[in-house]
Amino acid sequence: GDSVTQMEGPVTLSEEAFLTINCTYTATGYPSLFWYVQYPGEGLQLLLKATKADDKGSNKGFEATYRKETTSFHLEKGSVQVSDSAVYFCALQYSSASKIIFGSGTRLSIRP
Amino acid sequence: DTEVTQTPKHLVMGMTNKKSLKCEQHMGHRAMYWYKQKAKKPPELMFVYSYEKLSINESVPSRFSPECPNSSLLNLHLHALQPEDSALYLCASSRTRGGVYNEQFFGPGTRLTVL
């Protein structure tokens, strides 16, 4: 079946460091891919998305590229801030289905 | 208006109480969802409503009873809950048309504690 695997956390970085959170997926079809972010005590926010192979999603300095050949959708940011501390979920969803398949989440902590 | 609102923000209830969670959106979305999220876990889908009709029930115990009174509102009625039902309950909505579902927008959640 379809699944999403993301790197174990927590990930701790210093402010202004480069961030990569790895995400790989297994899919029988051609889903859209998403990164959601959950700040402490809040709900999920859609951070970025990509709907087909080679698409790059970007928002707030974060980027991820839909790589079909490596079945990956790694999240990157060039210079993280303390305010980026949150839990990040990689996810996939087929347009014909209402159900989201989430990864397990990666907790990110940024030190000042 | 691009947000999903949920009330209350926090709820503490006993195992014999009856309470309700409320969710509202004014984005014209015709699909609405309830999720349960335990600490350090991703959200788990509970129910999906499409055009005010229940389309998915993920084998949720009957002590959780969803209701979609109109296209903007979604309720979750709670009765005789167990302490293990304590969690963050998230509502979400999305556009849907012709069997196609777009990305979901989530509310801030209701933190439920069952004593």
C-alpha cells in the first residue's frame, strides 16, 4: 500500500543553519505531495505542495521538489530561524481520494 | 475568509458527560473532516463529509457521533468517552467537485481531556 517515511527526529539546529528533512514515499499511482507544519499548541498548516513529478513547491523560504525517480520530497531551507521550531509532516494524497497519508512527523528545534 | 475555526479550544469532561465540538468554515468547501491526534503522532482520520453526507467513517466507536447540519458547519458529539479518548481533535475542510479532492485546510483543534 501507499506510505510516507520521514526522518526520525528530533532535529536540533542553530539559527541560520541549512535544513533538510528527508521524506520518501511509496505510491501505486501519481499522488500530490505535501508538507504540513504544526507549531506548538496549534493545528496543521499547509506549508507547500507539489502536484506532479519535477514540480517544486515553495513557501516562507522552504522548498521541496517532487522526485519520481527517487520517490522523494525532501524539505529544505537555506537559513532557519527560531520561529521555524515546529513539527513537520510529509504527506501524500490522491486527487480522487479524501484521505491524506501522513508520515510520522519530524520535530525541529532551532537554537538561538 | 480562509480559515477553519473550532470551538471550544479546550474541553475537560467526565466519562458520563455529553459534549459537542464545533467546526466552521466559510471558504465554500464541500468536504469536511474530523481527525484525532495523539501526542507525537500524525493526525488520524475519523470521518469525512462530502456535500453534507457522511462518506467515510474510519471504524470510529459510536461514542463519537458526527453531524453536518449545513455546508459550513461540522459537529462532533461526544458521549460516554474513555480516558484514552483524550487527544487533540482537528477539523479540516477542502474543495471537492466531481470526485476530485483538493488540499485540506485545518483548524486549530480542540484539546480534549477525559477524566
